[in-house]
Amino acid sequence: MVTIRRVLTSACCTLALSGGVASAQDEVQTFNAFAVMAANGTIIRAAEKQVMIVATLTGPFFIETDEGPIHSGHVTCAASAQVDQATFRLTGNGACTFAAQDGATAWGDWQCAGYELVGCRGPFKLAGGTARLAGVTGEATLTWRPSAHELSRQLDGTTLDSATGILLWRDFKLKGK
């Protein structure tokens, strides 16, 4: 019975974000999700031992089910992070837009703290959407884990950073309109 309930809950979450039926009003669905991301940004010196990173992350979005991940659309995030080069501490924030396969969109804001090259973790708040996702809200714990960086120093002193990695949303609680 628990397995059937999990499969049905996962299927409802997938349908809610990927283009199937809209979730019932006031019903909270909980699931885990991830996106395989490509990130492109610029690194600038902000102080003697501090750099600032401004980037865009984009990639396919998947919802985890007992039967494996299900492709549920695409996500694009804007990110701003500061790195203390003395301690390697990283703090960041940004926003993400999810685009379901039927064209419905949802968006939210995030914050995170962690370490340079390791990644960061923090709260994510889903704040609304369009079409069948209009009025949707939710929250999750967001984790960014970079896997590779390609740095290119520019003549003006900035550094371009192309990275790949994974964004994780754990215990994503999605509430319908």
C-alpha cells in the first residue's frame, strides 16, 4: 500500500509540474527533484580577499519517483554569490523559473551558504506561476553541487566561469492554487 501511495504521489507531482492535470486545491505534495545544470558566469574581485560570481544556470528538470527520475521540464536560474577567499565560505542567492512541457511556468527565490568549489545549501521558496501553475506555492531545501569548472581570464581582469553540476530540491512541498 505504501508503494502504491508513493507511486501515485510521485505521479501527481510529475503531472503537476510537467503538464498533466493540476493538483487539487490546498493539497500538499512532497517530492524530491533535481536538474543537471550548465552554468555560465563572470567572477570579479569585490575586495582584497573576496570575489563575486554572477551566473545563469540552466538544464533539464527531473522529479524522482520509485521507478526512477521523470523528465518534467526545464529550469533556468540566476545566481549571485560571494566567496571569502580567506575561508572559502560562499553565500549566494537567486531566482529560478521552471518551464513545464506544456508551457506552464513557476518561479521562486533561493538563498544558500557553503564552500567554494563544494557548493551550497539553503531554503528555496516557490512563489507563483502561470497557466495551470498560477497561484502555486512551495518550499524545499536547495543544494548546488558543481562538478567541473573551466575558467578563462579576461583582459579587463574578470574571469569567465563555465561550470556543470547538479541542483537538488529535497523535500519539495508543492501546494496547489
